[in-house]
Amino acid sequence: SLEERLIHAKKKYNFNIGVISPVSLAGKPAPLAKINELAKKYDFLVVEDASHSPGAYLESDNGQKTYSASCEWTDAATVSFHPVKHICCGEGGVVLTNSSELSKRAERLRSHGITRDTDQSEKRPWYYEQVELGWNFRLTDIQAALGIEQVKRLGSSIQKRHSIAQKYDSAFAESEFCGKIDCPPLLEGHAWHLYVIRFRQSALRDQAYHFLKERGITTQVHYIPIYRHPYHAGHHKGGNFPGAEAYFSSCLSIPMHPALTTTEQEEVIKVLGDFLR
């Protein structure tokens, strides 16, 4: 269970839990309601990484929906505006929260740690103070205008992605794919930022990458485990991560975006089938 893994990690690495950041990877929301229960029990903050999952949700057996990035079960959430994400403003992102305290802190940090909320503000409206170290993380009006329009189309964008996922799911049920690759579950509330297949024989992953690339089809590996990067290798305390290694060695993200045409998708399916035959 999540609680058992949390207790095990806390004992093994001897750390105090301040913040946990569940990642709603590929578009599938993390188990936010359960994590919220643990946060109350063990007294830590929860900041959801919803970069892949704005508009996504999980539905419980009683029909209750838990939405990613809603902050219903978290203290805050982050959404990315990177060019390949659901909402593209060129770059940057947004912090979402229902907490006025966290909101004020985020607003200060995005603008050099400056506040105008001082005892001088009524008599001297021009007065401001820098109360902590911040940066220039302000989004331009042009970028914000782009983002607002894309938020309006978020639902239709996700529906298009869902249709693409359905087509992949149907195609990969055919004989040439059976027993060779595993596909993500076709969940109704999935936002489908990524469509990640996994090869039963991990040695085939890199071969498939090059086979598709040579035929003009771009794929990607999401992601290299953090502890494999040189910077992080010098900062973590070691340990075995067989689940992360198994996923990393077998995963391949194939084309998934709203502009993907039926012809293009059928070509992806055909070429991948050619590789697996």
C-alpha cells in the first residue's frame, strides 16, 4: 500500500516528510484522495505535478470524480505551459492553490520577492518592499492570452487525444502485437499527454526506436530515472529501484497529440507492426 511504502522509505532513508509531490504521469491522475489521507495522518503538504494531466480525473466506485490540478485533495498543483503540453504558452507554467497563504507566497516569488501589502500601502500607494529572494517568473500578457484561449479548448483537445488512444488500443489488440507489447489502460478520465507502450522484451525498445526513426516516426523515452542523472547520483543515498528500472528499460512513447491525423496514426501502427513481425 502507499502507506507501507511511505513508512518504509521514511525508515530506510531517515528523512522528515515536509512535502510530497505526486506526479500524474502521462495524463493519469495520481491517487490524490488516498495521498490526502496520508498527508493528514503524517502532517505533510501535497503539491501535485499536474504537468501532464490538466482536465483529467479519476472516478471512484460511487461515481465521485477526483480532478487533477483542482487542488481538491492537495495544497497546490503545478501545470506546465511547455510547447508539447495541453496548454501551450511558449514556456513556463502556473501554480494553482486554494490557500490564500500559498497564493501570496507564489505571487511574491514570481516577482523578485516583492510585496506592496505593507503598513505604508494606504498613505504611499507607490511603496513596496522586497521581503525575500524571488525571481522574474511573470508571464507576459501575450502568453496569458494564448493560454486562456487554449483552456477553452482543453476539453475538445482531450477528447481528440482519447480518440487516438482508442484507435491505438484497438490496433494493438491484433495478433502481430499480442504478447509483445503492453498498452496503458484505456481510462475515461485520462488526459493522454503521452501514449506509452512497453515491450515485453526490453531489448527490443531501443531497436524499435531506431526502426521507427529511420522511417520518419519520432518517438521518445519518458523518462530516464532521476537517480541515473549525474547531478542526482551524487545527492541520493543509494538503493535499488527495480520498478523504475523495469519501466525505463521497456517504455516507448509513440506519437500522441491532437494534430495527429488518421493517416499518420495508421502509419505509426503499420510500421510498429512491421517491426514486431
